[in-house]
Amino acid sequence: MTTLNSPEGLRALPVGAIFTDAEQDTARKVGDNEYLVTGVGSAVTDQFFAFPVELHS
């Protein structure tokens, strides 16, 4: 798996990428700086995540 350590790394991911952060939040990138997190009702930005992040796809 690929590990990302910064918000810049998340922003560089392609739309559709799936990852899990250090707090075990799983998300899918849906826009330029928009992510859908399992269990969260609306899109979040890269500031939501705890690093490092493990990329799944």
C-alpha cells in the first residue's frame, strides 16, 4: 500500500481514490478537495484527516 503524509498528497490523488487515515476513517475522493467519509453526512476537506493515510486504490 502507498502511504501519504500530507494534505498535498491527498489533493494529488485522482477522483475515486479510496484511503484510510490514522484514525481508521475510510474515505473516497470525489472532487478537487472533497472527500466522502464513511459515516459522515457531508463531504469534508483534507483538513479532516489524521496522517499518515494509507491508499487502497
